[in-house]
Amino acid sequence: MAEPLFPAASLVTLRARLNALPGPDEAAAGAARTRQGNLTKPPGSLGRLEDLAIFMAGWQGKERPRIDKAQAVVFAGNHGVCAQGVNPYPQEVTVQMVANFRAGGAAVNQLCRASGAELSVVELELDRPTGDFTQGLAMSEAELLEAMMRGAEALDPAADVLLLGEMGIGNSTVAAALAHATFGGSAADWVGPGTGSDDAGIRRKISAIEAGAQRHAGLLDDPFTTLMAFGGREQAAICGAVLAARALRIPVLLDGYICTAAAAVLARLEGDALAHCIVSHASAEPGQRRLLVHLGKQAVLDMGMRLGEGSGAAVALGVLRAALEAHNGMATFAEAGVSGV
Amino acid sequence: MAEPLFPAASLVTLRARLNALPGPDEAAAGAARTRQGNLTKPPGSLGRLEDLAIFMAGWQGKERPRIDKAQAVVFAGNHGVCAQGVNPYPQEVTVQMVANFRAGGAAVNQLCRASGAELSVVELELDRPTGDFTQGLAMSEAELLEAMMRGAEALDPAADVLLLGEMGIGNSTVAAALAHATFGGSAADWVGPGTGSDDAGIRRKISAIEAGAQRHAGLLDDPFTTLMAFGGREQAAICGAVLAARALRIPVLLDGYICTAAAAVLARLEGDALAHCIVSHASAEPGQRRLLVHLGKQAVLDMGMRLGEGSGAAVALGVLRAALEAHNGMATFAEAGVSGV
């Protein structure tokens, strides 16, 4: 992709620029695969760690990929659909949690420190929630493009891997709406407890999604109009960051359900738009497993987490670093004088 | 347990000393559980990370457990049952891999460096394999007690967590024999490809285990005579280390199938002898999932690994560190001024 994706005057412009998503460097991936076969272990015995190293080699274009700079970004937004009573927490919690991120007190701060990721937070007009999607569009085309650009701009082009997370009271309902629009099924298939909804809260989430799907039925055959229909800004920013990372062949660690559902709207683009993305964990939110099936991806972790913020991506980064340490540091059979089979 | 477990003149002596395994500090675990409920996240939303922090609090006896010193030990042994053609690699690979561990070239070296564990290797008479269990006892009582003592001695009493691993060509057959003797079922239930056996190799493994189970039928109702029957020295050393760690209430990360099967013989002792042990990963070796069911434990990771060496424990240590970082470092709702539900 020769020209930058953003700013884009319209979705027509953006779509035209997305017609040539770069793929991985197959030669580098092949060299990494060969190296794995020569390391002092039975072939394949490091399981997923081997796959992760080869994946990183392909996207970084190096037989021995490295993570010198791991960038984590949490996008925060607010959601008009909270008017439908879809979340037990007050919407002010979004801005309070942003303050907590900035003060270093949230889970993602500790988990990024533990795995060596540089964390930043991008606030997306928290005092101006998206529209209530049961009543109308969540975002105009201009608002969508602006939020996507904020996501793309957040990417550090020098990052060796990008971790994505989100914060936004009510956004598990938005995630479920996006997944339902993208992959079908019933609204209930995609709804879970989120931050802690009871049965009545879950019924309100389902009702809101059904109302939105009915209202926006004509918009749901396209990723971008789907985002306009349901929002939110942080979901759009995640899509912008995923696409910007792809343009630079920077591999991405998606977090849990909300982050994965946001990126998953891009699955309908040409060219396997999520090929450079790893799903960090299979969360406790039941829709995440459905997403994994639809995306044909396997999560790195399965820890019953359901916090968001990028918390699962930060834990998965530690596993990814371990995979690269083994890949880059192990002796070959020849180097170690160990007999092969 | 007032007196040290080892040296023990006989199994009678050892058994008498095992009659009072200490439990976790429930007050510390309770304080940690309360703390988790006050941290700035929906209750339970860090899933397994919360459980791990509370587990560590109980065994360390501190509301805020720490890992300043993580000790990893790989026990290496050789096995007479290799005479039955149960492994495609020559038995010399065990000593070659020990050299590789000492030179820093193996997977476990890289993975311990990545997660901050100090690695040591304990060779258990590699030039004197245990007896072929299809023909007689793998070990005498004296040999068993010696190997268990080597395991107990390896523990650093200052360790905050102990990671256990093993290396020994042929020892997936020993693991399957131990699990079969301990938990029943058919021999085939417990046998998998190990380092890479083909179908004929798997049949030889099953035949060897069936022959051993028949020969030693009278010994299999007791953990220690089961170890004498099948070996090996590294399995006995793992049991010794697990018991020594328990006496000091040091939590343990067991590795994959072979390490877990070794420790699992202790499940038949009184007093939940593995209560202080975490199973690091559900390996690709199919018997590991059966072990988890029998032990009532959930693995931390599920990465399709099947290498042994402590490699999975080293990766799981990174997750455990992440759990403690979140537990110890996060702000409470009150500290951060975030509204609760």
C-alpha cells in the first residue's frame, strides 16, 4: 500500500487504498520453519511456541524475529446504547478508568510492565458518546473515519508488535452487535455477562442488539457501514490500528472478545485482513469462542479472563517473548552434538 | 513436619514422617481474595490470574505473595525399559541433552531466562539405568530412597516457587506405567507418541506397560512400591522434591505429562499431597488430560507442547508472575476513585 490509509475523505477512498494488503514474507517464514526443525528437541514438540515464532518471522521478514519494542494501546470510548441499561456500571467509569490507566493503577499497567510492553491510552471523545444504535446510527461516516484515523495514528511504526485493548462501559453490547452483524446467528449467541450483567441485564443487551439489527438491516453487509451502525469509536480505532499495522507488516495481538469482535468486522474485506493478527486469549465471554471458529484462529491463552483493557494481550506477549527466546536462542542438533532420530 | 524427610532408612520411616503435611495459610489466602475483590476491575474478571495469586498467597502465607527467587530443576535419568524399543532416540541422548542444558542450548534454558528462573540440572546415575520393568523391579527400596533424597536435596529452601522438569529417553513409557498403576484404565489410555513414536512404537510402549503391570501387580496399591516397580530415578526425585517443597510450603509448578505423572503417584497419600502444586500445561501427550481429571486440577496453559525439560513450567512461570504483578500492583476502587457496581 503505497499511500497512507488516512486521512481518507470518504469510505470510497479508504476502500480503494485497501485493495493490496501485504502478506507475510514466506521465505523468512520458511527459514524459521527449517530452523525449528533443526533445534535440539523432537520436531514440533514446542507446539504453539513454534507456530508463534514462525508467524513472527513471516510478518517481520526475519528468520529470527525480535521484540525490542512492544507497543500496547488502549482505546477508550463511550456508547449511546448505555441508555438501554445494558451495563451495571455508570458511564463515568470509562473516564475514571482512563485516569487509572494514566496513574498506573489498572490491571493492564501491571501486566504490560510484567511482559515489557509500552502502554499508551487514546481517549476518543469520552464526553460525546456515540449515538444509541437502537435509535439511529452510532456514527456518521466522518466520525467513523476520524476514529479509524485516531487508531492508525496511534501506531508507532517502529513497533515490533502491537497490542490492542479497549475500555468503554457498554462496549460488550457493541461487540456482540458487531459480531452478530458480521457472522449472523441469534443475538443471544453473542451476548454474555460482560462486566457482570445479571439475567435481566443480559436480556436488555439482547433486546438492544435485536432492535439495532432490525433498524440497520440494510447496512450490515459491509464492515464499515456496520461500524457506523453500531459503533463505537474504540472499535473503529482498533480497526484503523489493525489496518495501519498490516500496511507496515507489524504483527498484532488482539485482546479478548470486545477487541476481537471489533477487528473481526474486517474479516469480510478481501485479502485475509486479519492474517497478521493473533487472538491473545479465549475469554470467559462466550462469544469469543464463536469468533475464534468464524475467524479460523486459535487463542494463545485460555485463562477465564474477561476484563478487556488489553490485559489478555499483555499476558500473551509474555508467551510470545518466550516463543522467540526459544526460537532464537536454542542450539541446533549439530551445534550441541545431540543425536537426532 | 518437624524432622527432615531425608535421609530415611526405609519407606516405613519416610511414611511415618509424611503423616502431617502442612496446608496453606487460609488467613493469607482469604486476605488475598478480599484484596482481589477491591481491585479496579469487575470481580473475577482476571479469571485464572486471580486464582493463581490467591493460591500463592496461601502457600507463601502473605496477602501479597512475591517471586524473588524462582528455582527450576531438571532431573535426568535413564531407563532399562528402553531395551523394549519404546523410544526412537538412542539412550545416549539423555547425557547429550544434559550437556546441552549445561551449555545453555536447550529450550528450557531459553524459557527459564525469559521468565526469570534459575535453572539447575541433577543427573541421576545416567550410566546406570534403572532395571527393565518388564523383567523385574526398576529400583530397589534403597535406590528409590536415594533418588527421592536427591530430589529433596535439590530444593533451595529460599525459593519462592519451584519449577520441576525432567529429561530421560524412554520416560514417557515410565510415566504411562505410573499413571496406569495409579489411576487404572487400560495401558493404551495413558500412552501417546512421546518424543515421536510411530504406531509400532506406541504398540511396543503399550506391550511393555502391560507386561510390567502384570509382573508387578502386587506392588501397585502404594505410591512408593509403584515407583520401585517402574522407576525411574527422575520420577522418584520429582516426588522427593514435591514432598520437600510441601514441608516448607513452597508452591510447585509441575511441567507436562511425565513430570505430572511422576508427582501424581503421591495423590494416593493422605492429606492432598499435591495441594501445593500447579500443573503448568495440558500437553499434547493425551494422558496429561486424563491426569488433570484424576487430580482435579486445571492446567495454566494449553499450547500443544510435549517437550518436557520443564519447558512448560518455565512458560507458566511468566503467567504466574503476571498474576502477582496484577495482584500486588493494581489500585483498589477506593485508591483510584473509580465507581464500583
